[in-house]
Amino acid sequence: MSDKFLWGGASASYQCEGAWNLDDKAESMWDHYLHEEGLENGDIASDHYHRFEEDIRMMKEGGQNAYRFSLSWPRIIKNKAGEINEKGIAFYHRLLDACHTYGIEPFVTLYHWDLPQYWEDCGGWQNEEVCEAFETYARVCFDNFHEKVNHWVTFNEPKWFIASGYLIGNYPPCRQDPQAMIHAAYHVMYASALGVRAFRQGKYPGTIGIVHSFTPVNGVDDTVNTRIAMRYADNYCNNWILDTAAKGEIPVDLLSELSKTYDLSMIKPAQLQIIKDYTVDFLGLNYYSRTLVKPYTEGETTFIVNNSGKQGKGSSKVIVKGWFEQVMHDPASTYTEWDTEIYPKGLKDGLLEVKKKYNLPVYITENGIGMYEDVTVKQVEDDYRISFMKDHLQAMHEAMEAGADVRGYFAWSSFDLYSWKNGCEKRYGLVAVDFENGLQRKPKKSYYWFKNMIEQQKS
């Protein structure tokens, strides 16, 4: 394993920073939504805003050499006019300086779901102005931080925040409107290309990519109808992000199918040219599981997502009418309390698919398992997390031996944080955060295992 291989953990601004209204930060769409609905929120979260140096020091002590995190758009840009918040800029300079002090390579995402509410009020990702605003925001970040960042990401997981926000309806803006989803999805991919254009035109150092919630698609058998269902599922799950970002091409068969029912007039030739001209340098893949499908049989389009853990176990259901049905429970597999299949083989298969299809460098930008944990004990004995990571790292190594160009692995997450609609009970961290008792940090057993594993890789 190369000494340049990145070993680290990951986080996201809204999920860990807290300080939601400090130092002139604007309101994000998640601040607004969770406050309006009276739901558990990230107002404090892991308080990374005040404790980032402790957290980064623990990364270093844990043998890690990289940290993947996101910048908060509403912390950096105050309003629609584009006024820069110098206090927000100063915070991220302090965070980046701490990374370099401890020998941690920053891996920086521009957008991890926390759209400023002042843009959500104007239609959010359905509004083309937001694409241009994103490009402006990206330039501000590049201008201010380019001397301290070599790895940039435009968007984290477009599929999840677009599908959940505009189709499933369990994330803000809580729509259930396929036309709105298509509109927003196109604008996000156009905005990503604008971010890449800003990076290229500015001749900033380093590389820029996109991070995708990668779920390789398998079928229940090898019949023609199942293969057709798999293609539909792959377009829905993967291709509209990866093909567009890596090849500059929205899948033609997807556009053809959508045009039978939906209005695609928002797609403009000049924008398609920008998408074509400004593709990414690398792909970040967040891998948790595969998507297993069978041909569509009957019923309306249905998306039921288990955000409640064991209370909702077995409740997840995904049907796209006329396209495919997701098989939510394979008797041969193990599932988490949140209905996530544990399937390491999918990572190896998926990495080799990506190598063949795109031939770009890849980073595994998230991989981990969320569980209920008692963090009041002296040390969380999370052998299940160690087993999960060990199996997935083995799959990664096998893919690399077969030719996959993997350049880094980031555990999700660096430390316990707020897990969106799952709240703080669903814990992913290598380091425990006691949210009830002063946010005390305590390394879990997996933290020390990860440290030893990294040391072995270097020897």
C-alpha cells in the first residue's frame, strides 16, 4: 500500500459542527425544517465547531492521515447577494490549520445537504439561480482555501438528498413529486459541472470530484426481464450521477424513458455542453450495501425508508412503477436494524464495475455501520464494526489486486454525530460522543483496531 494512500474518517458540517446560529451563520434548510417540525436537530450535534482540534488530534493519535469533512454554505455566504461571512471563513482556516498541524490531509466537500434557507425559500434546487449561486460559493471556497486543500468534492450523495427531498419526502423540502425530483436532479448535476468549471478556470491546485451513494445493482436471476429491471435500477441508483459527472453524459435511455411522462424542457443545450466539458478528476464512493432487484410486478411507486431502527425493521419498501422492485430481504444476508444489508462482496464488484466503466481514480469516501450503543461504559466493544470494516477492506484489497485504482478509505464516521432523521441514537463513530454528559469523547475498540490496521498496511 502506497504511503500516499489516504486513511481517515468522515463527517459533515450539519451533522457534527453545531453552533447553528453563531458567528453570523445563516439558517440552513435543515435548521429551518427541524425547528419547524420540532424534531431532534443538529443545533449542538458533536460540537465540532468548538472541539475540532481535539477531534483532529484524536485522528492523528489513531494513525489516520486524512479527514473528509464538508464546508457549510450558510456559514460562509450570508445571503442571496453573496455577502461573505468572514467569521465563517476564519473558522475553516482554523480547522484546516489544525489538520496540517497534525499531519492530516483535508478532503473537502462543498455541499453536504445544508442548503441556505434563503435559497430554499426561492425554490431550492428547482431554481436555476441556485446553480449559479453554487458556482459563486465554490469560487469563494477555492479562493480562500486553495493553499490548504488538495482534494475537493462538489456534492455529497446527490441521489440521497434529491430522492429523499423531492420523491420520498422524508427530508426537506419534503416533496413527493417525480417532476420536481427530475428538475432538481438535473440542476444539481449542472451545478456540479459549474463547480468543476470554476475550479478549472481558476487554475487551482489539486483535484476535484463528486461523491456518490454507490449501490451496485444485482438481479434475482439472469432473465431478460430482470436484466431490464437492473438497467432501470442502475439508472435510478447510480448512472444519472456517475455517467453525468465522469463522462459528461446523462444516460440517453433514462432521458428517453422520462420524456414519455415528464417535462424535460429545463435541460438546455448550452448547459449540456458545460456538463460535457467539465467532468471530474475522481469519484468518491460511499458504500454501505448493494441494490438487489426483481422485475416490476404490480403496485404504485412506493418508497418507505426505515428511519426508526428496530421499531421499523422490515418496513422498508421500494417500488418504481414499471421499472423495478427492490428486494429488501435476501434470506442469505444479514441486515442492520435499519434494514441495510451487510454485503461486502458488493464493494469489490462495484469497484471493478467503476474501473471498467469510467477508468478514474476512486476513493471510498464512506463505509461503516450504524448501531445502537451504550457509550457510558469505559470503552464501547464494537466488534461488529471491526468485523464490518475488516470484511469491506478485504473486498477493497481484492478489487485493487484486480486493477481498481483506489486511493483512499474513509470510515463513516470519525466520531459519533447527528444522523439526520435517525437522530443521535444511530452511532457510526470510531470515537464515542456522550451527547448526554458534556460531549465527552471516548475511543471505541474499533478506533484502536483501525489504528493497528493502518500501521500494518504501512509496514
